[in-house]
Amino acid sequence: MKFKKRLLNPNNKLFLEICVIPSPVVTQALAAAGADAIIVDQEHGAVSSDKLHSMIAATAGTNCAPLVRVAERRPEYVKVALDLGAEGVVFPLIKNVQDAQSCVSMLDYPPKGSRGWGPFIAHSRWSVDLLDYKKAYGEGCVCILLIETIEAVQNIYDICEVDGVDAVFVAKFDLSTALGVSGQFDHIDFISAITRIEDAAKKTKTPLGGGPVRDKVEFNEYCKRGYQLFANFDVLRLKQSVHENLSWRNF
């Protein structure tokens, strides 16, 4: 598990692929291509528990970190993801400090946290003996919080200060919808919320993520504003590629 340490270096620009397609073949291809992390999406993707395991396993042998976006902030979802070998969890619908603290707790074993012990599958993913997993990786799990609610924006400074939060990520589709300006990323209310999030991340030195990132120009703009993590969706990449191919007929 190296992703947590990689986040500590602000010069690292890390690319994440959000996998809504329930396919270990797709995951393996993305990992082999050099993605820094994949986020298996169990909130909006069609990924069952058996597919989740095979998708996590498909990253083995690469430097790609297998992360999971859980359907809800519930211990049973987090426990399954970690015990199937995930390197960390992306938590949706954060609203306040208490939510953030609860997320951190679910990733850690007692006495620091509340994670139940049972890495019967995870230890094989990380090539250690069963009883060595906790010692080797018990504190290596990554905690990323999605900022997508009005309450999270209001409480963002305090959320970023929570010990154990490794990064915050702007979920711009959800956030713009929550603000009542769905998809209007140039709306003043959305821009104001983003500015507040970016300021909080900068002042607290919390790694910040955003996306989807459509091209190099947008990537450069994100970098100028202090972003460290950049995401795209596998299914959107696939559609974009097909659309591009079809456009070649229009000459």
C-alpha cells in the first residue's frame, strides 16, 4: 500500500479511474496502462461483491491502488471492501465533522477505530500472512471524502482538519445539483462553493481532487488551482472514444 504516502507529496499529480463497468478486464487494462488508482464504484456502478473482488484482484502486479466508492457510509460496506483487498475507501455524501470522523474510524482497527478483524481474503491480495496483515497494512488504508453537499461546503474547513482524512474530492455533478444549478459549472453559486473548498484544502494542506478532466488545458487549470488528484470515468472514456471514431466520417 503506497497511495497514502504518495498523497503526502504535493508535487505528485495522481490519476484515478472511476470504474462503473463491472469488469476485471477493464480494471486490469486501466491498471496496466499506469493509472495511479482505480475507484470501483459501488454507489452508482453495477458492481456486485464477486465482481468487486475480481476487480480489486486485477490490480495486482501493478502500482495501481484499488479503492472503492461505497454505496453508503455504513460499516458493513466498508468492511467488505477492505476485507476483499481494497487499499482505501471513497465516502459519499459527507456533511460535517462527525461524518468525517466516522469514516476514519471505519478504516482503522481498535482501539483507534472500529473496523472488525477479518482479512481472510485481503491478506492474499497484499502477499502477507493472515496474521501479518494488521501489522503491515492496518494503518495504510486511504480515506477520501466526496464533497457534494451544501453542508459539506459550509463545514469544509473543519472537515479538512479531521485527523485521518487523506484527501477531499469535489463531486461536481452532485454538488451542482445540490446547489440547484445541476451541470451549470459556470454558475456563480457553484463557483463560490468551489472557491471555498479550494481555499480550505490549501489552508489545511489537504490533497484536493476533481474531475472529470477532459483535456490537457483543463488539467493545467486544475493544477494551477492546487488540485492533486484527477478522475475520469471508464464508461465516459469508452463513449468518447467511439464518438471520436464516428466523427472521422464527417469530412
